[in-house]
Amino acid sequence: MISTFKYIQAILFSSVLILASCSPNNNNNPQPILPAQPVTAGVYYAGYELNGTNPTATYWKNDSAVRLSDSTQKTYAQSMYVTDNDVYVTGYDFTGAKTRAVYWKNGVKTFLTDGTQDANTSCITVVGSDVYIGGHESNGTKRVAKYWKNGVPVSLTDGTTHAGVSCVATNGTDIYFGGNEFNATNSIATYWKNGTATHLSNGTTDGHINGIAVSGSDVYSVGQLLSTAGGIHIEAVSWKNNTLTSLTNNTIFGSCTAVALKGSDVYVTAHEYISGLGGNTNAMYWKNNVKVPLNTGTTELVATCIFVKGNDVYMGGFHKVSANSYIPKVWRNDTLIPVSTNSPMAAINSIFVK
């Protein structure tokens, strides 16, 4: 059971990162690092481009690319946050032996770990002068869920089982991190409020939180659950507090990837495999549990992130053309916004609208 879930999860959520480390057959020239840009209103999105032979952490501001490293190392941008004065991007790099947790502030790179153990960052938020970054770091045998506050690490789990942080939300002075931690056999969908864990799945099958948002006393979490009803399926699911809603109803493989709130409206990005695992995918979002498709299933399209600004819903993701070709995608509502890249492989993992 656990190996099945890990295999499916790897296909659904890690294929971009795995494939990014492979070099397709092309002779593209490495692109130079561009200078960071002033912080002004606009649409910001972060991810990576294949730059020569290595993936390069990149963010775009209104379709203008800012590359955060050169082509000599493998770097990935996982999440971003924009304040009035600063652009923060978090992710990881690969030394050739280990991954290191890193973030960039206005293009300047800071290491959160020293590279002696594998580590990754997946989310970031800024509250006043405090910067919170979530992720995990290995203790040598297990992944430890942790966050960094202004660069200082705080462990959320004790390291006896695997765990990790995928997403973050704030509500006043409360900080919420979503992700998973394992019992003896399965992954449990988990969020931590100010360091205290709440389990949303019972541990009899695998679950994971990929996105989290908070409004008042209500916590909205989204992700996936392994279901054995009618055969093994990965269900796209959401929780309001502890109440579970299945958005795919045990019929197809799918996952919810992110959630955003506006007033009483709840927006969730997701994708579904329309003909079984490994087939084409529909990218979509739900508004208050009503599905809005972003494609018709003729291609493999994945939505990874969401941001609501005014009356507009912005989403990012990628279109898998082939094993060696990924095209980054950004939507405003259900209309594509062009993303400029000369790379044969690129993807969007995070979006922020200022």
C-alpha cells in the first residue's frame, strides 16, 4: 500500500522535478542571470527553466524572466511571496550529492541548510518583518518536517518517522503549516497550528495536504487521499476544518494542489487523470465545489498554484508535451497568459499577484 502510494504520488507531483534534472537532446545556449527587478504591481510567478543542461530557478514578473542562478548548478523555485519592497523566492539546489534548502530575497541567495543532509523548502509567507519558510530536512534516516523563522530552524516532528511541510497560511498571529507525517505504515494528512499537529486522515490509508488557507476560525486544507473503494484510487479532496469532501468521488486519479479564499468563496486548483494513471490530465479549479475545466483532456496539463485578486483568479502550472518538453502555463480565470521562455522544459510552481 505505501509503496503504491509513493509511486503514484511521485508521478503526480514530482515528475517535473525528476525530469528537470535530465538533459534533453538540444543545443540551447545557457541563458545569463538577469538582474532582479523593482517591486511594482503585477503578476509574479516562480518555477524553473532548463538552462543549458541544468534546471534554473526562475521567476517571471509580467512575463519578464528573472533567473536566480546560472547554468552551472541545478536550482528549483517552489514558492514565492511579494511585499511592498521585496521579492522572496524559496526552493532548493542540488550539490551533486545532496539538496540544500535555499531562498532568494531580491535575487540574493541564502542557504538554510549546509548540504550535509537532504533538505527542501516548499512554501513561504511574510508577516511584518518575519519570514516563515516551510519544508523538511533529513536527519540521516528520516525527513523531519520543519520551518525556518528568519532563518532559524524549528522542527515540527521528532524525526522518528518521515514528515514534511508543503504549504503555509497565516491568520493574525497564528501560523499554519500543512503537509504530512507518517505513522508506522501510512502517510497522514496533517497541519500544524503554531506547532501543534492536527491529523485530517486516520492513517489507515495515505493522505497529504498540498494547500492550506484560513479565514476566522475555519481552516481549509486540500490535497489527496488514497482510496481503496472500487479499487485503488488517489482522490482529490478538501477539508473544511475536519470535514472531508471528495471532489473526484473514487472514480479517477486526481489531486488538489492549492487553495485560495475570497470572502465566502473557496477556490481550489487540481488535476485529474482522465483515462487512468499515466494518461492525459485535465487541469481545473473548483469554485465552491463547482468545477471549472482549463482544458479538455487532449493534452497532459497540470495546475499547481492559485491566487485570487479582485474579481480575477490566477493559476499556474505546466503542459507536458513529451518526456523532454514541458511548457509553463499561467491562466487568468480560464484564459491563458503567455509565458516567455526559450527553454524546452519549464514549469510554474507558485503565483503571486500584487
